[in-house]
Amino acid sequence: MARQSKKIAKKIQPKKKSEPENKKPKEKVGKDYLLIFVLALTIVFLLVGWENFTALNRGLYLALLVSLSTTYARRHYNFTETQDLWIERAGMVSMGCAIVLFAFVVYQQYFA
């Protein structure tokens, strides 16, 4: 009788698998050759053209470098949730700054 009641209980309420609720799925970290190439190219442009760049161009390339670096760091290093949140925000802010500076440089060079 006990066996029958256990079988019926299992069919009615199967045991739940223990899954951590707040765990992010492990993303597959690939080889980011393109990202590394663009990072290296940005550094080369900054070093070679520093004297020829205006302050706006320097700011643009520095903001781009920060954004690309935070993207690389988020993909390859294990941060806590709060660190990851702040790094993501820093990357987005620097990307926004780079876009605004790019638009201003284009406007200044071609339309003003």
C-alpha cells in the first residue's frame, strides 16, 4: 500500500529539479578577433594621430576605446552583478559620447 501511494504521489507531484533562480546562463565565450582588431586599430590611431587630432577627435577615440574595452571586459571576465551593471552603463555612456562627438565632428568639418 505504501508503494502504491508513493507512485501515485510521484505522478501527481513530480519532484522539482533544483535550479538556481538568479543564475545567468553561461554564455559561450568565443574568440573575439574582430573586437581585438578594432581595439588595437583604435589604439594605433590614437598613438599615431594624437598630434594631428583636435580635442574633439581625441575625445571621440578615447570614448570609443573605453566602450570597446568595457565590451571586451564584460565578455571575458566574471564580474558580480553590480559590477557588470556599472560596466555596462559605462560602456553605453561612452558609446553615446562617441556617437555625439562623431556627429559634432562631421558637422563641424563638413557643414560649418
